[in-house]
Amino acid sequence: MASTELATERALYIGNTIATVIYGGIIFLYAYSTYLLMTSSKPVQRRQLFYICYGGLLLLLLTVSAASNEAFGELMWIEKRNNSGGPPAFFAANLAAWYNVFGSAADCASNILTDGLLLYRCYIIWGSSLPVIVIPAIIYLGSGSMALMMVIESAMPMSDIWQGLAAQFGISWVALTVSFNIIVTALIVSRLLFFHRRVRSVLTHEQRSTYTGTVAILVESALPFTVLGISYLVTYIQGVPSATALGAVWGTVVVLTPHLIILRVASGVAWSRDTGSNITQTTLHFHRNLSSGSSNMIKTNP
């Protein structure tokens, strides 16, 4: 038991440390993206204002979550360390404390907002096709419902998000979220790979890299976020101490993912409603010119 308690505390410390580093990176990404959006040569439009406000809201929610985790650690390891039972007893007795519930609610809200953006990006990349996002949208609604139920249950006295009913809602929420991410990631990756093969002989390497390259695929599809979510789900179900660290990091990457997408939007290299059709038209135009040139060569040859 003592070794498990120590491993949990160590995981919480490591998770908070890594999350703090990522938090600093997110602050930079938000500031730089906002600068690019505000200093664009075009007048500031509603879409640009949306991304500025959206990114700011996510950063605010992450700040609430980070402050909650830091307050919990400070009370457990410093202020209340000499209480009966020490840090392990404080950890078990205060999982339902108001600041922890507040932090969990902020994490869930961030996840709902991030998944909503990923669903919208999938819709855009697939040429505004509604049938493609029907199943992900249903899973998205179920995930949001489970997140709400987990927050409500975790606010109950002596509740524990790692055990009991709150844990069941939590596992259901993470499982649905990860399932959503897997489907959306697969849809976006398959679409980008399709266009990558289609434009291989038409566009330059730099042009291909911008919209269908490795970086574009990783950011637009949120592939790292999906892989991390799968790892967190496995440890959460098993109830191992490392789930605490992965949970803290996953909750931060939830906010990092949309900020990377916003940076691509602010830089003017993100997929838009017209990107797919423009690539298709460019490809058709290239093949027409190629066919026309071949016909002329045939006609001029004796």
C-alpha cells in the first residue's frame, strides 16, 4: 500500500511538472497566434475574432485547472503534510474538494471545446460533408454527457474520481472521447493522404508539405492527442498510479491541440472550405494541359 501511495504522489508531481511546461508553450502559442491574427493584412473578421476568443477561453480554462492542481499539491505536500495520515490521507480525503471539482469541470469544458473544433475541422477538410460527421457527432454528444455526469458525481462528499460511480462516468467519458478522436483522426488522415497522392505530380514539395505533409497531418488530425488519449484510457481502466501523471498531461494537451491548429489558421496554411476544391481544380487543369500537350506532339510528329 505504501509503495502504491508513493507511486501515486510521484506520478502526480511528474504530471504537474510536465503539464506546467506545456502550459508555458501554450501561452506563447496563443500570444503569437493572436499577434498574427491581429496584424494580418486583411481587416480583422469575425472568424479571426472567434479564434482569438476561443483560444483565450481555452487558456483561461487551462489556467483554472492548473491552479487547482497546484493548490492541491501545495496543501497536500506543504500545508497539511503533518495531518493525521500525511499526504496519502489528505489525497484520499480531498478528491471531492471544491477546487478539485472546479479543476475537473474546467478540464471537461476544455475537452468539449477541443472536440468541437476537431469535429468542425473534419467537416471542413471533407468538403463540408455532413454525412461524414454524423457518427462522430453522436459520440461527441455522448462524451459531453458523460463528462457532465462525472463532474456532478465527483462533487459529492467523499467521492473519488478514481473509484466508484465517479470513476465509471470518468472512464465512459474518456472512452467516448478517445473513440471520437480515433474516428476523427482516421477521417482527417485518410482525406489528407488522399490529396497527398493526388497532387504528388502537380505541386512542388513545399506546396505539398504545407497542406498534406507530415506536420499538416499531425496537427490537423490531432494524432498525438489521440495516441496520448489511448494511453491514458488504458491506465485509467487499470487504475495504476501512472494514470495520475497521464491524466494531468492529457488534460493539458487537450488545450495544446487546438492552439496548434489556430496557429496554422493564423499563419494562413490551415485547410479552409476551398482548399480541397482548389487542389482538385489544379490537378484537373494540370492533366488537361498535359493531355493537350501530348495531343499536339502526336499531331506534329510525322
